[in-house]
Amino acid sequence: MREPAPTGNDSSGFDFEIVPETDQSFENALAKARSGERLSVDDGVELITTGTERAEIDPVRKEQVLEAADRRRAAVVGEDVTFVANLNNNVTTACNTGCLFCNFKDTAHQFEADYDGEHAGFTKTPAESRAIVEDALDMGIYEVTSVSGLHPAFALDAEHREILAAHEDPASTVDYKPPEAYETDPGTYVEQLRAMSVGGVHLHSMTPEEAQHARRGTEWSYEDVYRTLRSAGLDSAPGTAAEILVEEVREVICPGKISTDEWVAAIEGAVDAGLDVTSTMMYGHVENEAHRVHHLKVLRDLQDRTGAITEFVPLSFVHENTPLFERGVVAGGATDAEDELLVAVARLFLDNVENVQSSWVKYGNAKGLKLLNCGANDFMGTILSEEITTRAGGSYGEFRSFSEYVEMVSAIGRRPVERSTDYRTRRPIDVDAAVHGPRLGPRADGSPLLDRPGGERTGPAYADD
Ligand code: SF4
């Protein structure tokens, strides 16, 4: 029987219009999934609930869904498990947006020069960001991912700063204060990207929410903003800040964030500017299973129009230390069964997205590996720093070495493959080699990331730099 959902309409008390009810049957939906026919939202809801006529997840039906997804995965991408050598360099935790699921933010006034209290946040200057990326490049990374809080001093460039400063009462109308007001000047987005785009590294940054921040108070299009960012060195954009792309859920968990339509417009702007994009879903909070499938439909439609989504990344809500949990709005995150079904239904529903990721940061090693048998084929990246998950209470460490990847992926009978951010370059790993390290990064030579010849590193290097 289906485990009681800790979230959603029944237990949360939210009066949502979208609920997991359909006219479809589980059996019909499963038959369509097995045959490869495109699934409707109702099909997806039947599969993700293992039948809406039952209140709990049916373990036998769940295995049928997981098996169908695993077969689809094998048919679409084979037995390779990919991962990328990457670094997270998040620039600042200053943010006034107040999303209730997020602990990766510190109210921005704490960062002001005259604030005399304590806070655990940070802001990096462009020079500091460059030094961190340079160092990680020497260690062999291919990609730097950078996602930050919406610091009020952040603007696209000098022109944007002038426009923002000219607004009446810019702090309250366009969330802008000049950099002089802060202890550390984050520079502009263009300056930060230029600083991090060094030595041929792949720069993956500027979520739709950040792109909106980089155009706030102007009439600029998302495409124009992303073109400017691309000129500054941006290579691809992360489809994070998506959370659940259904308005009635966003109004509860992130009322200060852009709408679903804006999120989609931003991604299309990034694509029009010539960038690849990724896609995500953060689930397991107040939403129900029907919201999850509606979200997948938004992504599938977007991919039908653009073809530029390189992967889907499910992000199971890490509830500890978040306002949603501390205020008693949610009692916890998704169950194991919900995680498995989410990955499986994503694989089956997103028939136009090739890669589905299992995140060891969100799920831990054991479940992360299990999800590779539920439809996922990518096992994320080495992540030399992971401030976001650590600060929200995640406890799965901050770094995954190539040796660990080889060991874990081989243990489930699959082939470990180093990849580029866009998956177009793939390097199967020689599992019998004496040492395992990255080779795709501009300065990678096959040495282990944290144990370069002559190097002295023995542990995670950049946590909370
Ligand atoms: S999720 Fe992003 S926008 Fe929302 S509070 Fe956290 S850092 Fe700010």
C-alpha cells in the first residue's frame, strides 16, 4: 500500500485546485509507458501515485513503474553513468527574497557596512571568485557552477547600476542599494562572470531568477540580458529556481519569486541567446503529486519548443533548517518511495529530455545509486563546494572523488563516464587504472582532483570559502 504522503493537499491543509484525481486507470497508464507512447498529465499522475484510487503507494505497482523507467533509460542512453568534474562557486548569500524553503540566504541588511551583528553568510569579490576558479582549474575541473542570492548591490553592469540608482527610493522599488553600502562589493554580474570565465572552464550560471535580478527596473528582454552575460563568458544556464512550476504552489513557498510564465520566458531568452539550459524540480514540500506532473508538462512543452534542455535534475526538498519546517508548515521531505517514483515518472514523461540526474548531495550515496536503477543515468558532479545543501541541513558531504565514482558506479554494474556539461563529450573511465582523475577539463591530466602531483590537499578545499 502507498505510504502516506507527508506533504500535499491532505496533510498540509492547503486548499489546492490541482489535486491527484484522474479519469485514467493505472493499468492503462502503465501500458502506455511500457509502449513508449507519450504520456498525458493524467497518465503521469496515475503512475506517480501508483493509482489515484488508493491512498497509499502500492509496492508492486511501484516496482512496475520503476522497471518501465529503467528499461526506458537503457533504451535511451544505455548503461553509462555520467558525471562531471565541477566546482560550485556561489558568490553571495545576501538575499531579500525570503523563499520559505531556503536557508541559503541572509537578509541583505546584515551585509551592510554599518551592521554590527553576527551572520554566517558571505560575499565574494570578482577577484576572489577568479582565484577560486583558477585554483580549481589547476586541480582539473571542467565546469564551474555559480548560483547566488539576489544581493541588492548586484546589477547586470555599470549601465544597469545607473538605471537602478535613478529610480525613486531604489531600495524599496527595485531592491537596489549601491555597493558602497555593503561591507563587500560583489561587483556586477558581468564582472563576476568575466572573473570566473577563465582558462577555458565551462561557466554554468545565471538562473532565471538571477536573470530577472539582472534586468530589474528595466525593459530589457531576457534574451538581451543573456546575450550580454554570454559575451562575458557564460556558457550555459541552470534551470534552477523552478521549484514547482505551478502558481498555487509558488504562492505558498516563494511568493517573492518570478512566476512560472516568467521562468519559462527567461529560459527561452537564454536559449535564444545561444545557451544550453538545464531543468530542475524541487519537490517534497507542500505540493502534491499532481503538481509534480504539471511541472513536468511545463518542462516537456518547453523542450518541444527549444530542444535546448540537456538534463532534468530532481531535487528532493531538504527540510532541516528551513522556514517551511521550522514554522511547522511541513513535517519533512519526500519518502524514499516518492523519490523513486519521481525519478521514474520523470524518465517516462520527459520523452524529449535525454538525461535524468540522481543527485548524491540530495539523496546520499545509497539512494543516489538506487535512483540510477529507477530511470536516472547521470550522477551529478564532484562538487568541490556545496554551500547550499550544507547550509540547509544536508549531510552528504561536499566532494565526490573520481575513485569513489568508479567504485560506486562499477558496484551496480554500470560504466562510469566523465562528461562535459552539455553531455556532448564523454570519456569512459578505465576502471582498472591505478588512479582515477578528470581529463576533460582544460588543465586536467588524469590526476585525482584533490591529490595533484606536488599538491598538498587532502580534503574538501572550498567549503564556505
Ligand atoms: S531560493 Fe534564492 S531567491 Fe529564494 S531566498 Fe534563497 S537565495 Fe534568495
